Amino acid sequence: MQSICGKAYLSAGVAPRSANRISRKACVVRCQTQSTQQRVETVELGKSGLHVPQLGIGAWSWGDRSGYWGQDPNRDYGKDTSREAYDALLETGLNFIDTAEVYGFGKSEAFLGEFMRSTGSNPIIATKYAPLPWRLTGGSVPKACKASLQRLGKQQVDLYMQHW
């Protein structure tokens, strides 16, 4: 296994209690496999007809401007690290990515759109609307969805949800 952030805990995704906490920064972990394109098992989301991998990838840290994930807000907001994570995702055959308009104040969606265009890939995208108090009118959801579609460079998303 190769880790770009230095440490990775793979014990059911939970760090042992005695382990030091790792810093909140983007981490890309690549596991060496026989084949770069593994068969990914899928499940149907409800009765929608949409089949997604059992494992999805969250893009909360992509484009983070707060510094919470360790990216330098004066530079590229973790764009290079986010791209490495995106490429690793595609290599494994996973193609379900969760993002939101509030992640990086839109940068997460913008990065994802750029990565899709530059690779010609078309992953399954789930994104979310944030029902902030000043956006509770009937036109708020379509307006937010159109802005997300523009950042993603897509005509439609596979799953659109209310955040929180």
C-alpha cells in the first residue's frame, strides 16, 4: 500500500484508541492490486433504477478554503491532491462521488467538473443543496441546482439531495 499523507489506518476505517490522531489533511491511499480495474459490486438506490457502487467517495475536502483539511487557502486549495484522489478512484473502478455546493464554497464541484472534462470520465455524481435560512423560497432549489450543474459542467446529476 502506498500512502501520500504518510499514515493510514485501515482497521475497519477506525484508528486505534492509543494511536496519535492524524492531521486533517487530504490523504490518498493506493492499494496495489493484480488488475487496475477491479469489478465493483453495485446496489440500487431505493427503487430509482440507479445502481451505484457499494462504496462512494466523499469530496468534502476538495477545494476546502477554510484550512480544515490542511490545504493552503492561498494556493490551490488542494487541487493537486484532489486530482490524485480522483485518478486513484478511477483506477480502482469506483465511480460514485458525493459532493455539495457548500464544499469549498463550490470549489469541490468545480474541481470535479474540471477533472471529468480533462479525463473524459463520467462518474455517478451525488451533490447536495444547502437549505440555508435565506434560501427557503420555491426558486431556491432549482437555482442552486443550476449553479451546481454549471460548476460540474453537466446537464444533469444522478442524485440531488438536501444537505444536513
